[in-house]
Amino acid sequence: MLYAAAKAKHLTAFQRSADVGVVSAGSIETGAASNGLTEGGVSSTESAFETSPDFGMTNDEQLRKAATELAYALKRSGNGTVTFSDMNGEPLNARHPFARILHQAGFIPVPQGMRLY
């Protein structure tokens, strides 16, 4: 669900497109997760609260679990603090819809983005 380029300070969220059946990088919008990409001329938008056929969990639950696992893995690596400045190319600030999920996973909002101590 999440790919973290910690040294580059980038996060990428991946969503499964129900219409196309592929996994692609997507953007997180207020109240919904959208894959934001066109595959074969088909653009797909899915609610953050739809159930994923793969795991029986909503996309929102999957993102929460992925953010928690990411925080755990980064803390376990012991490389000190990590700051992410953007997600899927959008600045990751306190108003970003995914910032709340990251905050619940242990990240702290800072002027540069979201930081994990």
C-alpha cells in the first residue's frame, strides 16, 4: 500500500483499481481515495470506505495499517528521525487528508511535512 523513499522524503500510496484490476500509484483526496491514473483510457475513483475484495478491509483501514507498519519499520531500523515532505507528488502538510492517518501512526506534523522521531 505504501512505498517510502525516506532519503528522498517521498511517500507513494498504491491503490487497487476495481475497474482495471491493477495496482497503481494513486492520490489521496479529501474523504476518498482515487487512483488518479488512467489505465487503457479508463479512469477509476473509489471511496475510501469501499471494501477491498482482497483483504475484506476498507481502503481507509488498509492505509491505517500500512502507515502503522511503516512507522514501526522505520523506528525499528534505528536511523533516527525521518521526514516525508510529499505524498504522490502533493505536499504533505497538516491539511493533507493522509496527514491524520500518519499522525495516528506516530508521525508529527512539522513545517517540512510529517516527521517520525
